[in-house]
Amino acid sequence: MNLTLDEIQNFKGKYPKQIWSLFFSEMWERFCFYGMRGMLVFFMISQLNFHEKEANLQYGATQAFVYAFTFVGGLFADKILGFRKSLFWGGLLMIVGSLILATDPHKFFFLGIAFTVVGTGFFKPNISSMVGQLYKPNDSRADAGFSLFYAGINLGALLGGYLCIAIGKGELFGDFISEGMRWNIAFGLAAVVMVISLINFVFTQRSLGTIGLQPGHPLSEVKSATMPKWKEYGVYILSLLFIPIIMKMVSVPEYTDYFMWTVGPLTLIYLFFEMSKVTSSERKKLWAALVFILFSILFWGIYEQSGGSLSIFAAKNLNKDLLGLDPNGVNNSGGAFFIIFLAPLIGLLWIWMSKRKIEPNTIIKFGLGFIFLGLGYYVLFATRFFANLQGITSLNFFTIALLVITLGELCLSPIGLSIMTKLSSKNLQGMMMGMWFLASAYGQYVAGIIGAGLATTKEGATNYDALITYTEGYKQLALYAVIAGVVLILLSPFVKKLMQEVK
Ligand code: GLN
């Protein structure tokens, strides 16, 4: 604890050195998370004999709950645990969840998943908030830092997303692992990497100075009375009580609808209550944060077609003209692959532009994010012009669409994390980061609805009909994205006013 916050934030060069440790903890956590997420649908169908539709609905429900819990995790971090303890507690729950699944995935499937949902809620928003605290509020290098951190996220996603399912299916190490043990090992791997993430974090803590300390800690940046121990233990117990509730909620898809319709309005009411307690300048910034959060729902709603309708499109309508690769594999991991290389480059581009005073501000970056997303979807639409009469089109061209969509993601997602930390008052950082991810929960939810709307091809329709229906849908989504981008850019003077000195 020998570094002061000032010493940390006054770092020389492009990145603070602590970012690397947070990068690795988050990378392993995302390995665990995406490793598990990548196995869910396949495991439910092939091992638990779920119907396709049921498996998809339950998958959607887990995703919605995971991101909804980030709000709870962020809130408790602000009020009681602090970022570090929250992260540690979340990591422990994720390890327990993965171990339960490793022990007997067939019997304890939903129990293991419920632990992971709650654990991710405590881990995910709070590590991102700590990255934000490595920077002074107006440090123009923050977006580049978040872009680098985002590369770590995607490196974990790519490795976990590929390795876990490949082991489970026996495609990797199939000769060494007996058939009956493959899924246990695959889930066990998620537990092992999560342990690495936490060990790495324990060593990181030493270099974090006062960042992430519990409220009430004598050295904490936000001064408050010492936190009574019962409150801390109360949070731990409460989060365990959530587990059986989540198990139930995930297993009945209609509950997700009720949940989504209630949790959003309640969260907004709570936010307005917190907004009534801050200064008027802080309140304006929170309004600006809310604009970004609301737009991001639309972004993720369109973007997250990748897990739904685009995976069906990839399976039915794409050839293997890209190095003979499997179209679904490319759809699942192409984005993460591009991000690993592009995120640091785009981060450096922001720094380069900032030095020349030509860096676009956050609203314009968001607007560009939507415009790239829209262009990417127009490219998806255009795949129809390369199709043969059987409705099979080019994977190469599809991959170009992924690249353009990824550029959009990089203008919005890491920038969103960064702006949340800049616009939130000190005592609301975790909660606002949680709200940012809650928007992703709604995005996933909206994505499912949009995807279902796209799947209007009739029984007996040919692959060619499906191609036309899907690509027509993508054209419409492209248009919505471009319109959203233009609206954001038009709104920019107004949002800028709310943001005040923040860029
Ligand atoms: N892919 C990113 C991550 O896993 C963003 C997720 C999101 O906000 N929807 O962190």
C-alpha cells in the first residue's frame, strides 16, 4: 500500500503499469465465463436432452441474469464491500460454480450456473471500475487503457470459448480423456483459470494503492464511518440466498420476461433516487451516462445477433471459402480475433489523435460505433449478391462484415466502460458500471426478440428463401444502426453540455 492515488495516476507513458495485472485477471475471468457460456447450449441439447428452443431460451435467460447481476454487484461494491472484496467474492463464487459443474455437470447443472451468474455479477463491473481509477478524471489516455483491457477480455473469450467446448466434445485431447470425463474436465478448466485470475489479483492488490478499498477503510478515497462487519457478512449471505432463486428463474423462461420488465424500471427509480442526492453538476453527468446506457441497449440488441440468428445463418447459408474454416467457428470467434489485434491499435490511434487535438469526443465515438455497426450489417445484407442458387454465400465476405462490426464495437464498448468511470460520482462508480452492463442484459433480451422476428421463413422454405429473409432483416437493422448513429451525433451538443468538462 505504499503508492498514493496521485502517484498511480501520474504515470508516465501510454499505460499505467497496473493495467497489465487487471488485464490478466480479467482475461482469465472471461476465459472462465465464455468457456462456460460456449458450452451451455450444446451441453443442454446433447447431454440434458433439451429441445433446441428450450435450450436457447434458457441460454438467453442465463445471459440476461448474468448481466443484470452486475448492477447488484456494483451497488454492493459502492455501499459495502468496495471493489476489491466484491471482485474476490465474485471470483470465489465463480470457482465454486465451475467446481460444482466439474463434479457432476449433469446433476448439478443449474446450481453451478447460478453460482456463476451471481459470481460474475460481483466480479465483472468492479474490475472495470478499478481500471477507470488508474486515471485522473480527465486523462485523455483512459480510452486507450480501456481498449487494451478490452483486448484482454477478448483474448480470454477466444481461448476459453474455443478450448472448453473442444475438450467437452472430445475434439481436443480426446485420446487422453475418457469419454465419461470430458465435460467434467472442460468445466474444471474454467475453475482452474478462475483460480489463476484470483491469485493474479492478490498480487495485483499490492500495487493498487488505495484503489478499490472498502468504504470506511481509513485510507479509502470516499470518507465514511467504518463498515460494520455484519453488513459485509450480510452481503455474502444475501448473495448465497439469491442462488436458489436464480436456479428457479433460469429454469422457467417466462420468469425472465417478468424479471426484465420489473428490474429495469426499479433500477431507474433507484438511480433517480441517488441522483436526487448529488450536486447539480454531478446529476447532469449522470444524465449523460444514462443517454449512453440507453443507446447501448440498441447497439447490443443488433450486435448480439451473433449468438442467435447469425449462427443459424452461418450454419445454413455460408460456404467454407475462408481457409476451409467452419462458418460457425468463424462467427463465434472472428470478432474476438479481430479485437485482439485492433483494440490496442485503435487505443494508440486515440492517443495519437489526442496529441494533435483531433480526437473525437465520446459521443462522436459512440455515433461512429453505430455507423460501423450499420455498415457491417449492410455488408451482411450484401452477402446475398454472392450466393449460388442453393442460397450458399461467401464466408470471406461474411468475415469482412465481422471486421466492420468489430470496428463499431471498439468505438463503443471500451469507450462506454471508460465514460462510465468518468461520469459517475465517486460513490456511484460501481452502480453505474453495473448499469452499463445491465444495458447489455437488455441488449441480449432485445437481440432474442429481434432474432425471433427474423426467423420468419416458413416450413419447407428453401435455403435461398432463408438467405433472402435473413439478409432483408439485416438490411433493416443496418438502417436502424445508422439512424441511431446520426441521432447521437446530432444530439452531441446537448449531451456535451451535460458532460461539462468530461470528454
Ligand atoms: N464482450 C465484452 C465483455 O465480455 C462486452 C460485453 C457486453 O457488455 N455485452 O466484456
